[in-house]
Amino acid sequence: MRLRIAVTGASGFCGGHVARAAAASGAEVVCVGRRPGPVGSHRYWDAARAEPDLSDTDLVVHCAAAVGDPSPGPAAEAAMRAVNVDGTARLLRAAAGRPVVWVGSASVYDPRRDRSLVREDHPRAGQLNAYGRTKAAGEALALAAGAVVLRPRAVYGPGDTQLLPRLLSRVRAGTLLLPGPDVRLSLTAVENLADACLAAAGWAPGAYNIADAHPYSRDAAVGAVLRAHGVRARIRHLPPGVALASARISQTLSRGEPALSRYAVDQLAHPVVLDLTRARSQGWTPTRTLTDYLTAREG
């Protein structure tokens, strides 16, 4: 009898890759969300309003989330909380004891502490936007319910509509300004995340960092992305203080998602390297790299 896996948010970037990987492994896939996924059957679910139908499924991989980096304010906070926190509570009730793999984010980690090597016990506080705060609150519910929580950082790959497109959009007059000097950063290929989602069904409950095998030099990685997309641009360094001041102004003036935010500056200006020891101890090994993605794109 084939394993039946419910994948929430399967119409999105990460959820779609998880659904395809699950189908490729031989599982029967049930895509749960507002829109159908790329494979399998579909069950409608609005995470902000109702409990999902998870009947007759063996495993739940929860990828559905409200994402983005909106300007601070109660409306943005409430909208994200409705999905990332209240939606998680609804999902956990519907799971009714089924194993749950909850896809979280390294954005939950306290940015005020050193992140040159981040383990899963790093403090979770001080998040800089509604996304980080609501993901932290949602994962607290998932952990209390005995779920496996995965914390990827900066997920990229085919179909990405957030990370690399935002980076490319910031090129101005042949120049890309990055805050502060070069730093080491963990990135996560979406294929590595999808592999971890399926492997994690057999892991002990708790939190696990997920990323590519080795961190990247920020400037070298950004330069490679620009070249692979045919963008000729020089990378120049902006003093972090100037970048933060610009971000505050941008957030104050923006009615939606600002062109620059404190969160974006933080994610690029400081070293953030995830310790993968805990996930590796479960037998998981990340195999995809940024070079693999860029080479495939150029081909």
C-alpha cells in the first residue's frame, strides 16, 4: 500500500517541489490548499479560515505560509498571524496524531545574537518583521504538538518568486549595493529542502536546521547569480548604518512591501551560517548547490 502524503501549500514554490518529490518517491500525494498542486489530487483549504481535510492521509508536510516582508503595522501582523499561527493550530487539530513535518524558517533566530554558527538552541526572539514573529509563534505550536520542524534559510531554485527576483530587481544603473563587507551565508536549495521534508517523517520530534552543505561567500554568490541571469553589474558595499537608515525611511513611506527593510539589511549584512549537525545525524545529506542551479539555468 502506497504512503499517502498531504502537502499543504503545494501550489507554491516550496510546496510544489515537495509534492513532486513525494510523487517521484512513489507516494500518493494529496495537495491541500486554495489551488491545486502540480501532481496528485486536490483538497481545498483556506488556512486563515478553516481546518483542512486530512482524512485517509498518513503524513502531513505543512508548507503553506503567509510570506513576505511587509512594512510594520497591525494589518500585516494580523494577516500573517491568521495563516502562520492560527492556521497552524487548525492544521494540528486536523492532523489528530498523524506525523507532521512543519516547514519553518531560520528567520525565527534572534538577530541580536552572533549567528556565525547557529544551532537549533539559538534564542528565538527579536524578529525584525511580521513573517519572523509569526513563524516563531507557529513553530512553537508545532513543537509543542510533537512535530518535526525544519528551519531552512534563503530558499532558492526553479520557480523561486522571492529571493533571487528581489535581488535582481535591486540592480540600479549597473550597480548593486550590498550592506557592509562580504560575509558567509547559508542558502538552501529547494531540492535539499524537499528531500529533508520527506526524510524527516522518520526523525525525532524537534527542530532541525536545513541548508546547503556549505555556506557561501555573499559577494561571490551574488556575482554568480547576476552573471547567470545575464546582468552586468558591479557589487559595491554600502555602510550598514546608511543601509539601515535607508530601510527605515523606505518602511515608513511604503504602504505595502518596502523596497528595502531592516530585515533585508540584516539578512545580508551579517554572517548567518546554520549548523547542520542535527539533521546530518539523522542520515540526511544535502546534495544540491547554488552552482548546480545556475549551471542548469545557463544550460
